[in-house]
Amino acid sequence: MASPPPPGAPYADPNQQYQSQQYPQGQADPYQQQQPPAQWYPSQQQGFAAPPGAPGAGAPPPPGAAAPSGRGKRRGYAEQSYEFGQGANAALTPAAGGGAYSGPSQVPGAQPAVYGQEQYQQPQFVSPMGMQHPTYGSPSPGAMGGYDHVGGMTQQFGQMGMGGQAPMQPAPQMMPQPMGNQQAQGLNPLVTIDLMHTPFNASELDLAPPSIILPPNAALTPSPNSNCPPQYMRSTINAVPATNSLLKRSKLPFALIIQPYTSLHDAEDPVPLVSDTVISRCRRCRSYINPFATFLDHGNRWRCNMCNLTNDVPQAFDWDAQTQKTVDRWQRAELNYSVVEFIAPQEYMVRPPQPLVYLFVLDVSFAAVQSGLLATAARTILESLDRIPNADKRTRLGFLCVDTSLHYFSISRETNEPSMMVVSDLEEPFLPIPGDLLVPLADCREGIENLLGKMQDMFQNTQNNGSCMGSALQAGHKIISAIGGKMVVLTASIPNVGAGKLEMREDKKILGTSKENTLLQTANSFYKSFAVECSKNQVSVDMFLFANGYQDVASLSNLPRYTGGQTWHYPGWNASRSEDAIKFAREFSDHLSAEIALEAVMRVRATTGLRMQTFYGNFFNRSSDLCAFPAFPRDQGYVVEVAIDETLGNKFVCMQTAVLHTTCNGERRIRVMTLALPTTQNIADLYASADQVAITTYYAHKAVEKSLSGGLEAAREALQSKIQELLITYKKECTASHMGGSSPLSFAANLRGLVVLFLALMKHVGLRKSSQIPTDLRSAALALLSTLPAPLLMQYIYPRLYSLHDMPDNCGVIDPATGEITMPPPMNLSSERLHPYGLYLIDDGQTQFLWIGAQAVPQLIEDVFGLPDINHLKVGKTSLPAIEGSEFNEKVRNVIAKSRDHKSKKVGTITVPHLYIVRQDGEPSLRLWAMTMLIEDRADGSVGLTQFLGSLREKVGSS
């Protein structure tokens, strides 16, 4: 083994291959300068890491500069001549005076809101009653339950005439199109770029959507929180066409991406609470009063901003019943905040709020016992009893075990001893006793602990291979339907006995063919019809699936789909592998701790002329616009397509989502989110305000729907046709006509990533053409594509790639300014970025790969893994060991942990990704699996990004 160079010196690449570069001498790496400058990044308080080079982000010093005091020098793991101007992280140090396109910050006026960085001169604000209000204004920071972290949005200041950033000068390659009167309207200016010469940068997926620029004084108060933040509700277009014909002409979709909760627990998702039960709603359209309503008649009446009806202001609106004093209405949360929660009065309840009920339906067949599922599940429930929400002491638990019979458990409140009753009649399963099958956690804690402690021993010698899961679900429904609640199903078998019986139908011969979609559809109508029956009785179903063989995920996932649940798939799971056991135990415990909502309904209302047309997500559509959720999860997103039925005459429109629910602690509440968007009659405004993340989310749901109805090929073709149609429409409507057929592949700068995201979607495991993808794996992926919140969905479609061996000193350590781990910049998903001596992390939110190049120097292997060289490194599913005394090992572990951190993405999830060690020269199937994440490459008969852009250019040019 070669001895390492002196401390602080870069480590040698033994083959010196990197010096040659991949580009001809004198030709710059086109990706080297594409890192967007600092001013294009949202501030760190919005949950995004500061960009490299931004103040506080710890940009690396130039080569040769002294290391900061108190910091060790950067340790390089490449050849001696390696500098920051080369390699994967080269974009950290922009070239001086580069004339090449360096990201969207050079696009005039197209930058998203840079939260909390501008300085504003607040104007005098006159109240709607015609009187200047001395205390009128934004609530003090933190006054509304700590909710001020979502505020400071540029567009909301801009809508009140408070100024904003001056547009930056375009780079030479930019082609601004002065279309119509958009500048006079003050909307986002349209900037055209050539997709062939301005490469997409992965970091752009973290950028805020285009600004929402409303007319001055559109909101009641100058609160920076008056318009809905994108983490709760965002639109595919942040300017709404005034007519349906304009929307159709643009070919852009109009849909809302809705995520009512951004965490699993209330404490992490603080929302202003209106606790006085004074709820002012429009008499006609039933919208809730919000920051965009207007007051009339000296404040005694208010006009609805949805339907324009004038309503009386409730007498108690300005009165505090507790202190018996008048209050300042301008401080009310619903007039200052776009996201609020009301405590519902008695008239919002059909019955008293239901308690939280969990019925655990546990597979006790041979497969479940042998794999360790039963023991691990029982132990996890036992250790999570204190985490299950039970503040009101009403939470109830029940247990039902399943093989070819039904095993009911009764727990006596007097003796706390569990007793088991076995029912083998599956034709008409009955409840052996009427009570004690659902017991209060607070009163029967000892009995529940006794049962969970004995459960593994009860079935440890079983040889029963059958599963009557369908009959068990019917029995479980009988147990909890009178109250409502959640059935949590854990099974390692395919239901092969009784109701809902399924058979092995996967045929490898039809995988990858036009007949494959038949395997993705449900094989037994029982599951959908039973799910609808569950929804009527406020029963939700979650499925945790563990079979080593075919389990028919396509059929079983219907239960969560129509009851507001979720499907989790653990292929090849076995508790004997500690990584498998730990992953499931952590995820299942977090699932049980989530503060879910119960017996919920969601409705989206909008300004007259707009109509909610199609709904996507896991719920049951009870009526044309009412979505029913027996249990409302905190880790899912929803998509609602909006139709324009009438000409929109107002300068802006509003859409309001309301979720009526019972908290898991027995309180009836309504969460209300209001989004206002300007209107336009100009197609250029539509493209300039289009949100590429929201558009991709919408078409992901459409693709899943298409794949189930028309097949995978039809879904891929629909995606390709759509991106082609958008490019052709843009060329026709938004670029100068004199450029003709020889024009470059032009598109809006704010949509630069759309082509890459659509390609990634077509190559995703749920949709891509392949004869090697098991049906269950594909069905589970389709379930995730149709439920993940937008930030996690983007990472699932376009995974994150980080270069670790050359990351700057400040990466992998806590930033003292933010208290967060600083991450390396994400890189584009191309194998050109993977150097043979490098160390990389690939993460799609569900799986992580730690990729090690075949020529990694021994010092790198020792620093990260504590092994002498790469030949001692074992590949596969593992966890990274903590190497005492290795600072670099700690940094790598921090980056891996931070990449898993969903809280900074403002989403809730229980998923803990598996970590796989992958060697460039290691196990072929594992290496190929990791390589499928690199969607910009050609692989498995599919095109790469360069070929995809070329084919699009050819088709657009000939249109």
C-alpha cells in the first residue's frame, strides 16, 4: 500500500487519469459554471441550505489560501494537481468573469422570492372602512404560535407596493421576449433560454416557485403571511388565465398541489389557532373569511372574495369572551394568516369526536413467524405504547391475528390477562364476544403489554402457510366500524383463503409488454368495494407488506387508496438482518406516533368561474368536490385539477382548501388554507409564472392514472407528447417569429428543468420500459408516485447526487449560523460526474447508495470505513460505522443523515432509507441498480438527456 502524502496534502490518484479531463484542451467543462449565484436561493429560514458562496454558507477559499482558524485543512482524495476548479464540486468556485450562462439568476426578473432578504419601506395603510387604523399591520413575530417562519415572501410585499429587487441584466445567451403588457401589469417577465446551451442544474429544484405578484392592497392587512406558502398549497401556474380558451391555447395545466400538514406532529408544524369558536363564513359559497376578503359598512359587513356576497360580521368577532373586553380585529389570525386552524363549535359535529382507535391485524402464518415479522412488530408496538397519541386518555387498541383462522384477543379490565378465541368459519366471520376486543390503552396498559410479550411464543411452532386476510379485514371492520378508526395490517403472505382470495398471477413473459398493465390492476373486486365500505364507516387501512415472493401489491394497495391510508412495501425483508429490523421498527414506531386526524373531509372552493374538476390522491370522492378521509395522514400530498368555466373579470382569484377533522386528542377543528393568484390575458405571463415542480407533480399523478387504465407505454408516450406539445406551443406563442424552423430549443427559464423531470419520470421504476421489474415493486412505486408530497416526490423522481471525497471543509459539519448540517451542492445525474477515485452519495428518498470508485485511494477507504483498502470493503445493505478519530467519517455520516432529514424539506414522512455500499467494480446487479438512478445517461435501451433533447429539438423544429 502506498504511503500517504504529508497531512493536509491531496492524496494521489495512482493512475493520474483525472488530469486528462473529458473535454478537448482549451474547451471549458460546460457544467462548470452552472451553479446559481447566492441571490437566487431562498433564505435558510425557508428550509433550504444556503448555496455555496452565499454569506454564511462557508464558500471554500481559493486554492492556496490559508485554512480558516480552528479548522483542519481540506483533505483531497484525488491526484496532486486537483484543485477546486476541477471535478464534481467545481461549480463551488465560479470562474472569474465567465460569459457562459451561470443559472437563472441572470434571468431578468425571473427569480423566485428571496425570503426575508429585501428591505422595504412600509406605506401608510388605510383600512377598508375608510379610516386609518393606528394598530393596523402585521402581527409581531411569534405572536401566532410561532407561525412566522413561513412569512417574509417577496411577492406578498410586492402586492402591497412595497418594492422589490430590480431585475438583473440578462446574460448574452438569454432571449427576453417583450410580450404584450406584462411589464405594465407588474407580473413576472418572460425570459427565453435555449435548452441545448444552458444546462439544467440539479440545485434548481430547491428554488422557490415564480413569484405571486398580486395587485397593491389585495390583502386586508400588510401581513407577510397573507398568501399561502408553497409548502402547503402551490399552483402549476402563478398567474391564472382569464379565459378557458387562453388556458387551452397555452397547453399548460391548471392544478393545485395541496399538502395540509408539513410534519408528523403539531409541535413541528405550528399553525395559528382561532380558539374562540367564532367562525365567519360566507352564507352562499361557505368560504371562510380570509386575508383577501373586504369589509364594508364601517366594518359591520364583509364581502366574500370567492362569490362577492355581502355577509354580516359576527357580533363576537371583536369580542373576547374570556376577558369580556373588545379586541382589535386586525390582530385576528384569520385576517393575517393564509393558513389557520379553527376550533369547531358544536354544529360542526354529527356525533361526539371519536377516540383514536388502532386495530392491529397481524399475520401469524409460517412466513411471518419465520421472517421475524411477528416478533419485531409485537416488540415495536410494545416499545411505542408511550408514543401513541393519548392525551385525552381515550385511545383504544385491539389485536387480531391471522393465518387460516381468525385469532381474537380479549383483555379483561379486571385481571389484565389476555385470552385468545379462535374462529375458523371464514364464510361468515363473527365476533366471539361483543366487548373487550377494543380496550382503552390507559386502563388496560398492563394487559396489552402482557399480550404483546407473549404473542411470539403463541405461534412460534406454527406450520400454517395460509392467510385469510380478506376475511380478517371483514372481521376487523365489524370490530371498529361502530366507532371508526385505523386498521394497521402487517402481513408476509398473499391472501390465499377466504374472502378476497388472490392467486399468483405474475408472468415474467409479459413483463415489459403491452399486457403488463393487467398485472398492475386489481385482481379481485373485493378490495375496492370493501375499501368503499370502510370509508363510509370511518375506517382507514394501512398496509405493511413483507412477502419474500409475489404478494399482489396491486390488489392490496386498493385498501389504503380509498380509505386515506398508505402502502409500505418491504421486499425480501428479514429480521435476521439488523438493517431490515431497525428500518421497519423505526418507521413503524414513527407511524404510530403520528398525530393523524380522524373522520376528515376536504373541500376546495374557488372564486366564481373556477371549478375543482379532478382529484388525485388516497381518499374516497364522496361527492363531486368532497374528499372523505376516515383518517387524514400527515405524510401525503394531493392534486386537484381546476377548470375555468367563466371569464374571470377580477384582477386576482382565490382558492381555499378546508379540512374538517377530529384531532387524535378529540377536538373538532378546521384547517383552512387560502391562496390568491393574479389573473392575466397574456400567454407569456402564464409561462413566466409556471411552476416546474408543481407541473411535474400533476403529471406524475396523471401518468399513474394512465398506466393503470391504458398501460405503461401509453403513460410514457403521454408524457413525451406533453413536453413536446409545451415546447411547440412555447415556440409558436412566445418566441420571435423570424427565428423560424432553425430556432434553438427555446423554453421559459423558470421551466428549464421540466424536460429533465419528464425524462426522469419516464425512466422511473414505476413507469420505465423493462422486463426485469417485478410487478409488486412497480405497484409499490406507483403508490408512492401518487401520494408523496411534492418535495419528496421530486427527489424520488430526480434523486440527489453528492460528491463527498472533495466536499469543502464546511460541508458535513454544523453551520453555526443555522444549526444545520451544511450539504455539498447536488450534482446532475450523469455518470460523467463519477470519477474512478471518488466517493458519492445517491439518494432518492427511499434508498441511498454510497458509491465508491474502483481507484479510490486506500486513505479514503481507511478514513471512511476504517479498512486498509477497497478490497476489504463489503458491498450491499449496511450502515456506515463510526470510526473513532476520523473527522471525515463523521462528515460523511452527517451528510447521509442530513440527506434523510425530511423536516428541513417541510414534509412529514416515516421513511428511513436503506443504505447500500456500491463499488464501481463490485456486484453487477447492485451496481446496475444504482446506475438506474443516473437518469441523464443512456441505459436499458432508453435514451439519455442529450439524445432526448436532440429528438425534441428535431420534432419541435419540424412543427
